[in-house]
Amino acid sequence: MQTLKKAEMLEFSEKGDERGHLVIVEAMQDVPFEIKRIFYIYGSDPDVVRGQHANRRSEFVLINVAGQSKVKVLDGKGNEAIFSLNRPHTGIYLPTMVWKDMYDFSPDSVLLVLASEHYDSAEYIRDYDTFEKEVNQNG
């Protein structure tokens, strides 16, 4: 699979019968990168905003495996998109150098995050003005 260039919704294979459902997510097939880190967010109040950063090297896929949340993505050039994560067999792909805000968490929300890189605080941009300058400097 080619690396995607923009944030977009993904739909994963879902199998199921009377016993329940099974969702399959595989690196380099359903997700356009090798998965090096997995974490999840839960117990966030609806009025809490998580994320609020961009990444220079990391790509992400976000999946609400339970409950729901929203993700606002900004490109630093005046464009934004809001995605609703409310089905456990869909996710959002986030490429490098996009600003992300996760919010409007339902009480039962469990937001699973698949990352292309191990954690490195140096690759995070936590100030929107700095992010905007970098994006517009580099074309």
C-alpha cells in the first residue's frame, strides 16, 4: 500500500456471526505503515481536548474501538476537517505534519492509536504557531 498524503477515513474488514464481531487491522495492508507503537485513550470527559500537536515523523491511525469521539485535523494552510469516529471498524489515517485535536469523547470512549514511530518528544510540535510556520516554510 502506498503511503497516503492526507488525512482520510479508513474502513477495516469486519467479520461476524451470532457469536459477535471481529475487526482485522494489519500493518502495510489496512494501515499504510509498520506499527511500532500502540496506545489508547479512555476516561476523557466530553469537554476535554486531547492531542493538540503535530508530528514531524509519526503517522497515526485512530480507531474508536468503543464509544465515540471527534478528531479535528488542520493542515496549517487554513484547511480543516472534522471526523467522527463512531464505528469500531473505521478509523482515521493521519499523515505527518497535520495538527490534531481529539474531543467530544463519549463516557464509554476507548480511542485506540496505532503509530508508525516509537515515542520521541523531539518530533512533536506542541505550539500551533510554530507548526503553521514550519508547514508554510517547507511548501
